[in-house]
Amino acid sequence: MSTDHGEKAKQLFLEGYNCCQAVFGAFCDETGIPQDTAMRIASSLGGGVGRLREVCGALLGGEMVLGALRGYAAPETGEVKAAHYERVQLLAHRFRDQYGTYVCRELLGISGEEKPVPTPRTKDFYESRPCLRIVENAARLTQQLLEETASAGGEGTDAPETAGENVRAK
């Protein structure tokens, strides 16, 4: 992977995409999923799932990338599913190790849900929230894990070259 997906995620977030969209969209070059499709798929998960402030959308975007590139497509109950869940948990643990949590409201230092109205993207927004750094780092953690699993033979049941074709075909 020669693309700096962290930098790409940061740029997408600065363009106004939500945290999940920014991370998932940063990997369109790897997944083969068209950007407009990727952004629609990820649009519900920003703000900790529609501003419910639950699991961080940046982490969810990374997990979606893992699914697109290392996930499985057939009904699974055994080793393939276990291996994928191990990767999913590893990404979540690495994220939590860096931030102490993967819960959006805890990352932001707020309590409870918020209204479903997005916060305006002002200079103060970017200066007062950790989201831009988290988005960038979540993409880098995802990229690192993908590189590690590629060298360890951690491909899913769909090769990365066909992952996007599966989405486009529907």
C-alpha cells in the first residue's frame, strides 16, 4: 500500500464527510468500491452511529475496511469467522490502547446522545474536538493491520481485487 490512508481520511473529514465515511472512503483505492457508494454505506455510522455517541465512527470505518478486504462472504461458523473476528478485535484493542476507549462520547468528553443534527464544521469545531486526529490515526491503524495480515496470509474469502466488484454488481 503506497497511499497514506491516514492523510486521505483526514482530507475527507476536512471536506465535511463524517468520521466513518472519512476512514472507509480513504480506502476506496484498495476496496475498489466507488467513492459515492462507500460514502453512502458509511453515512449512518458517523458520530458514534448517527450521533448516538456509541462506538466511534472512525473505528467503525476501519472495521468496515477490514470486512471489505479481509472479511468473508459465505455463511461461516468456524475458523474463517474466528480469524476475521480476531482481526476486528485487534483493531479495536489497538484503538482503545491509544485512546482509552472506543466510545464516541467518552472520546469527546460528553455524556449521552445528541440531537441528530450535525455540528457545523467551523474552525472551532476542528480545534476543540479530537476527531480529525482520531480519523487520521484510525485509518493508519487500519492500514498497518492490513499490511500485517497481508504478509501473514490473512486474506478473507474474497480477494481484495473482487471485493468492490461484489458491491458494484448489486
